[in-house]
Amino acid sequence: MPTTPIQNLTGATLPPPMESVEARFRRLEAEWNSDTAYLSNVTKIVGHPAFRAIIALGNEVVPFMLRDMESGPSLWVWALPKITGANPVSPKDAGNIGKMTEAWLEWARAKGLR
């Protein structure tokens, strides 16, 4: 089944269906995870085009990230400061993904986001 272009019954070409923000986020997340799962270099992980595209989606993706983080430590701790401009992580916890995740979830609760 073709995804693009789509033709209606009159033969007119229709634009592809709009992708929701969450669908785009999840698609980019899957690409990012697939391409970086084997990497240990933080610069390469956060420099990946899909990661940068997720950040470019802005505040609309923050709730999805926070929901993911409730399941356990997450590398979204590296995207959230770029999106929100905040940094609730104490210097002593920097680099500890578990502690960083906890700090972000506490921040979200204080802001009424969770």
C-alpha cells in the first residue's frame, strides 16, 4: 500500500496524512535509539540528527519525555535542559542518569507537569 503520494477517487493527489507530535516524537526516538544504542560517546548520542529533531519539537514533547522517565532512568535528561531552559540537577548528581531523572521528575511535580 503506497504511503505517498495518495490519490483520491478523482485521481487528485492528496498530501500525506499529518503526523501527530507524539507520533513524530516516537518515530524520531526509535531512529535515535536504533542508531545510538551501541554508542558510549555522549557527544555522538546527543549530536544525532534525530535527537536534535526531537529537541526542535520543543515543549510539546516534554510530557512524553516525563512519562517515559517515570518508568526509570532516561537519557531524556540531556534533552530537557535544551528544551525547557531549566536544570534542576545538582552538580553532585551530574552524570548519574538515575539521580538526574529523579531531579527532573521532582521538577515536573513542582511545576504541576506530573
